Amino acid sequence: EGNEVISEVGLENRLNKDGLRYRLNRTQKEADEVGRLEGLPGITLNLPIIGETFIGPPKVASIWEALGFTATSNNEARQNEK
């Protein structure tokens, strides 16, 4: 309905529908496949003003990916676009 490129979240969601990554972040499907960093647990808190918030490790394969050293936008969908 609205313009998806107005917000970063909207743009990321739209690109993820096509299997493309946004700003080196894994798509939701890819992130679910690798799971949380080192299998560490997280916690969901209900914070005032902000609301429900998850605090825990990111869904990445290694600490180096979390820091951006090994992150890449090249996944299978991106290779097909090229």
C-alpha cells in the first residue's frame, strides 16, 4: 500500500521477500537457519515506552560476522541478480 523505501525496516522487509540482503544483514530465513550466536540464550522484556524488547545475541554464524568482518551481501539470490 505505502512506499516501501520510506523506512529502512520497510526496505529491508521488501528486499528480504526476494531473498536479498539489506546492509549485509542475513535475511530472516538465513538468520533462522544459523540460529543465535554460540546458542546463547536471550530474554524478552516488557519495557516502559519501548514495549516488548528482546535482549540477547544476534543470529549470526560467528562473532566476526556480528562485528562485520565476514559479513557479505552475496547470497544465492544476489548472485542470481548479477
